[in-house]
Amino acid sequence: MLDVSRMKILVIDVGGTHIKVLATGHEQRIEFSSGKKMTPSRMVAAVQAAIVGWEYDAVSIGYPGTVVHGRPLNEPHHLGTGWVGFDFNTAFGQKPVKIVNDAAMQALGSYQGGQMLFLGLGTGLGSALIVENVLEPMELAHLPYKRGRTYEDYVGLAGLERLGKNKWRYHVNKVVEQLKDAVQADYVVLGGGNARLLKKLPPSARLGDNFKAFEGGYRLWTEQYGGPSRERFAH
């Protein structure tokens, strides 16, 4: 049985444009490009090549898609194929592996009590809700928003490139307001690489820190969870 108090955790934050890696006892994260040709086997090979000499007991992976019962349910929109059904435990030398949605992992690291909505403004739109220490990953990105387009079409990277920064910022504010009211959140945390482009934050929102994804990855092993879809933890 693993002694979580002594575990060294390797955390992998998988994104549509970059993959970021950090482990217990290391301060400098490793980052490399991902993209449409990035398969899980290529990801594992790249991570292992980058962390030669690192010691770790378990692995946390933040996955840019739906995760059910600790397994990817569908292929990611912005990466290569083969993620569904991939044997990560074997690929990492029979180390125990936990996989959660990437937004959920950053949400875990960002949570400070109450009812929190997390929105990740990156290549796509990640989302997660935490209510009184219960984590519920969400898939809001592809819900209809406006003119036949989805939330992600407006506030993801494609929306930023299509609309320009000013209109993109306007829609980020509108989306945050709509979704906060819909889930009755006390506050909203805005993470993801493009959150830094916001000049003024929406009311009741605060800027997240991408480094919190690693803290969330550590929490997956050091905090107490319960249930396959809702994950309870102490903070």
C-alpha cells in the first residue's frame, strides 16, 4: 500500500499546444509542444526523455477532454488519436496513474472553499465546479452560446483569433456572468494560458495560476476522495 505522505508525484498537464511536467522535489517545470500529431505514446516517450534521473512513485495526468472512472472517454479535439483505451500504467512502468480532466486538476489546486466555478481559457474552454469540497468536472465548452456557435468557439483560442482581443474580452465577461449565474457559484477562477490577456476581470472572478495545475495533481494523491464521478477532498 502506498504511503501518500511520502510519495513523489509526477504531474503531467496535457494541453492542446503544450505539455507541462513537474514532480515532487523539483521547482522548474519542463514544457514541450504538443499539437495534432501528439499521441499518448509520443507524449509518454517525450516525458520520459525529459525527466531522466527523476524519481517518482505515482503519476497524475490532466487530460484535455472528458474523463470517466479515471479513463478518457473521447479523443481530444486538439491532439492526435489513441488516447481512449491507452494503458498509461504500463507505459509508465506499472506506476499507479490517476487521470482527471485538465481543468478539474487546475480547479483542485485553485479551490479556497465555498462554491467555485473554474474556467480554463486555453486552446479550448475547460470547466469544473467544486461545491463544499466536492469536485464535479464539467463539459461546458461545446454547449450552444450564440449564432450557432459554442462557448468554446467564442472564448477559446479560435474565438480569440477570429474576434480579436477586445471582442474576445467582451464575450469572456458575458460567458463568465452567464455560467456563474447558472451554477450559482460564489466565485469564478479563470485559468488557462489566455486568461492573462484580460485587462479587467469580471465581477466575483479572480485570476488563476497555471502552476496550480501541479498543486491539483499532487492533491489527487494526498487528499481524501470519494466516488467515481464526484471527488470529495479536504482542503
